[in-house]
Amino acid sequence: MKNKPIRYKHIKSYKDIQDELVHLGYMSRIHKKELEIHSIQLKHDLHPARLIPSLLADWATPMMYEMRDKMLDLALIMINPYRHRPSKK
């Protein structure tokens, strides 16, 4: 079993204990507030009014490129029906 470092070497008196309790109380409040902030940010990011357009934009971009390519193919076929656009590989 490993020896853990002693975290409270600086405590020598009852006053030091009180100061450490106040410090730990403040640290606890800071961590709670940070969790609240992260929770608010997550709720903001996952709100349907912002989430759905974001997802649609991510999905729509590849579909738009594919539609553009098909429209170009169709336009080339309409211009010259005997010549096809070279395939991409």
C-alpha cells in the first residue's frame, strides 16, 4: 500500500483548523458554481431550437454537394446527350 502525502501539515492550532474549514467551504462553493455553469451551458447547447438547426446543417452540407454534382451531371447530359461527365475515383 502506498503512503499518501499528508495534506494538512500546515495545521498546528485550532485557528488553522478553522481557517482550513473556511477555505474548504469556499472551494466547495466554487465547485458547485462551476457545475451550475456547466449545466447551464449544456442546457443551452442541447436546446432544441439550437440543436436541430446545427444537426441539420451538419447533415445538409454533404447532401447539398451530392445534389450539386447530380445537377451538374444532368446539365452536362442536357447540353450534350452523347457525352457523359467523367466519373470521380
